Amino acid sequence: MKEQFVKRPVIYYYLDRDGNRRPIDYRICDGFDYAVDDQTIKHINDFYPETTNNLYVIIEGFEFRLA
């Protein structure tokens, strides 16, 4: 029997100088799609320099710092 995963909204963002969350990506993920590796983080940092040491994700209301 195939496992079914619950689809969850995932929001990637950074904090601006005033501490406001600035979204850079929104996805509906199921399973392990929200895994982010070092190469992906570097690509995001290159495209959005303000995310360097300032990249976060919210999954089901829980906030995680990625880099």
C-alpha cells in the first residue's frame, strides 16, 4: 500500500531590518519536498543577498532558521 502524505503549506522568508518577515517563496509540499541542501541555500543567497545568515521557513506554524 502506498503511503499518503498530507500536503502542507511552506513559506520561505527573511527578516528585514525592522524584523518584518519578507516572503521569497511559497509552496504546497508533501513528503520530503521541503528538504533544502547547502547548494540550494547558496543559490537563494546569491539571488537574495539579504537572506545570507537570515533565511527562515514556516511549516505548519513552526518556524525554522535554515541559514
